[in-house]
Amino acid sequence: MQQFQKSAEKKILKVAIIHNQFSGGGGMEAYLQGLVRGFLSAGDEVHIHTYKVDPSFAAGFTCQVHKKSFFYLPRRWKKYLFLKSCNEQFKRKNYDLSLTLTRTFSPDIAIVGGVHPASMDADSGRRHVLKRFHDSMEIKYEKAMFNRVPSIVAHSKAIAEDIKKYYPDVDSEKISVIYPPVDTSFFRTAEPQDAPQIISEYQMKTEKMTLLFPSTGHKRKGLAELLKAFRQLDKQRFELLITGEGLQHFSGIPDNVRYLGYIDNLSKLYSVVDYTILPSHYEPFGLAVVESLECGTPVIVTRNVGASELLSDDEAVILDNNNPETIVHALLTLDNKSVEPGFVQRKGLSLANHIQRLKKLVK
């Protein structure tokens, strides 16, 4: 009887998630994948609302995909029309729980991985007319979302403070800080016996200190400064591996820097490098940081990385800035760091816990 009562208490939810694309990609796309797996593992029914779908990627998930078609419009205009369409047509009452990972106010919860004016401030470059127009459109939709969505989830305390700073009219009572989760079925420390094969696969030199820079936004994440630092370092002692976005916008790549391309699952690579490094100008959270720590590898980050809020001195080197001289000094004076197993569980960042916290926001 007691077992029956427990199962009866478990309600299967009809869940909607809105995002611009349902495909592999950057941090928010990785977060979307985790949400889908988390809700499906809980037995919920998941619906994805989007305008861009990678069919081979979507085939790996047993969820329903609702795709908006905007024909041959430029990418940005597709996004704006998609947001407008969601604001006007999406009905949250049709779902038990609805979330948006993009700038629309129509669902129950807005998941916020960054604030646009904050990213503009971090980008000190000159903004041409078209860029300024797109900035104004992003801010228009972001402001409407913050003011009208019932609940806001900020992925770090830093993001919550940015919302209050740039949009002071937003009701701060509806903002909750919930750090993004890590799917431990994907990110886990490699078995010791597998390490030599992984090291050989990526042609790493065990006599060198090897650092990993995983990024789909190199400029914002400080690659220019990192490359300048590596030009000053002994090539026989230090090596940098870069994954994700290509290096076509960077020149003078030092001999001790290698680009590995886009890697779907970095778990193996995290497990065998000495450090993961993100000397970011602006990083609202930085999912790569906690992925690396769950795989047993310490990190080097700037204070601009939101995930630094979670880190201890045993797990991380936190830089005051990302000047090349600061990075060089940190690398030359590194103490050995040791990451205690189970980082995700210790910090409450499991996927199941995250899903439960989101569900509690909607009564």
C-alpha cells in the first residue's frame, strides 16, 4: 500500500522548453540537452519549441519537436520573428511547466545564462550601425521578458546582480539563483587504465603541463590574452589545447598551442589534462568549469566567471584579471591542486536535483 501511495504521488508533467535551436553547440545548447534528459528520466513528457533543428541530433531524444519555419530569412530575423511568435501564440496553460532559454515572456520560467547589456559592456570594441541595431532588438526582447515572465532563474549570483543593475524595474522577488547542472552520466573521471590511450589519442606530451581551453566564444573568453601568455612560456614545459570554435580570427599561434576541433563529449579530455583554463572577460556561469571539476581536473578562471562563486582554493586558481602577465605568473607559480571526487554532488548540481528545483517554482 505504501509503495502504491508513493507512485501515485509522482505526477507526470507535460513540459515545454523554448529555445532558438535544438542541436549541439554552446553552453545553452548543452544545458538544453541536460534539461531534456533530466525531464525524460523523471518520466515527464517533453515538447521542444524552436525554429532550427538538427534532425540527426533530435533523433537521439524521445521528445516532441515543434518547429517554426521562416523560410529564407537571415538568421537574426528568424530569431526575432520566433520570439514575436512565441510571445503572441505560445500558451503556457497548455503545459504543466514551461521554460524559455531565449528572450520570450510567454512561458512560466525564463532561464537566464547572461544579460545582454553586461556582455556589451564586456566587449569594448567599436559597434557598427547594424550591430547597434541588433543590440537594441536583443535588449527590447530581454526587457520585455524580465518584466512579464512569472519567474526568472539566474544561473549565477553574478547574473542575478546584472539583471537588477541593468533592469532595475524588474521585481527582484521573482528571481531565483539556481546553478546549471552537470550530467554525471556524461561527465565523469576516466578510468586510470584508460588514461594512456586518451593521452596517445590527443598526442599529448606527459612531460609538459597541458591546459585545456574549451570555448565557442573565443574573444569573450580571453583567448587573445591566453595566446599572448603562451608566447612567453617555455614551449618545452607548457602546452595549450583548444576545442570548439575555430581559430580563423587569430594569427601568430604559438607552436605550443594546438586546435583539436569541436569535440562532442569532453569528458575524456578533461580527465587527462592538468588544468582547464577560462580567462574570460565575461562569463555569466561557465559550464566547462564544473564539467572539468567533476572529471577530477582543477581549473584556472578569472573572477568574471560566474562559476567561480562555487570554487575553493583546493579546486581552482582564481585570477584577478586576464592580463597575459597575470596568466604567465599564475602558470609559473602553480601549486598542485587536487579535486576531491564528487564535486557535482557536493555542490548540489546533479541533474535530478536541478529538475526538482525547477518544478518547485511552479505551483
